[in-house]
Amino acid sequence: MDISGIMWSEVITITMTLFAVIDIFGAIPIIMDLRKKFGQIESFKATLIAFAMMVIFLFFGETALGFLGLDVASFSIAGGLILFFMGLELVLGLTFFKTEPDTKGSSIVPLAFPLIAGPGSLTTIISFNSLYPFWTILVGIVLNLLVVYATLKSVDRLSRLFGQSGLLVLRKMFGIVCIAIAIKMIKANLFL
């Protein structure tokens, strides 16, 4: 496994896609609400658990699919559809996916799962296996989670900096990116 052959344009695509799917900036109001309800959010713990989940899906996602009798192309199309609907959520302000917080472990549920490592990001990671090399995906995950961790640590400052309208613009922008990448994933795997 040689990391010198990493295509940085692909790393940026993977990182931005995961960033759009996770939508950590759009989740700032949810994170602030969790902090009000439960006190301190364990940013490092949440990021570490999300990283572990993502790496497990990167390593064993295809094996799990094979065990279930599914192929990566079918899963990629399903992932593309999830990504498409997540993009619609961001752009149109609709709610397709609902989560309920775990009152005893707010750093784990809903923060680590499903806000950071949720169905959309885990499906996207498995789908990436059909489009990109392993190391490229891993680097994209790490870079993305560094941004997520920094965001979690400075959520109060970011909320004041962007304001409501700034966060709304970011959500719309990342929603359009999600929809475009979803269409690419579906097109790439539709006729395999």
C-alpha cells in the first residue's frame, strides 16, 4: 500500500463530500442545544468514535455487503440516493432523516452517531470504494474529521462568526455539492 500515489484532487473531493454529508456547520444549532441540555460535549471522544466507525466501514463494508449478498454497485446507488436526499434536506430545508438524542451519552448519540458517522457518511464511505483508492479515502476521512473536531471545539465562536444567515448559505452550498456527487455516484454505478 503506497501512499505516494494519492491523488490530492480526489482527497479534496472525498473530504468535501463527507463534510457536506456530515454538515457540521449546519449541525451547530443542534450541538449548541445539546450543550445547553447536557453540559460539556466531549469533542475528542465523539470524533474518535466517529473515526473508528468510519474506518470499520472502510475496511469491512464490502465484506459485510458480500455477506448480505449485495454488491458495491448496488450499495453505491443506494448511497447516492441517500446522499441525494440529504442534499435536498440541506437545499430545501426538508427533514427526511430524524434522530433522537441519547440523554446519557450526548457525545455518542446523536453527535458521534448519527451526526458525524451516520447512515449518509457510512454509505458514502462504502460507495467511495468503487470510485477511489483506499489510502485516498482514509486521508479524506482523517482530514474531514480534523475539521469536524476543530468545529466541535469552537462551536460557540463559529456560531457567532457565521450567524444564522451564514450558516444557511453554507447549508445550501453543501447541499448542492451533495446532490451533484450523488448523481455522479449513481451514474458511475448504474450500468455496471
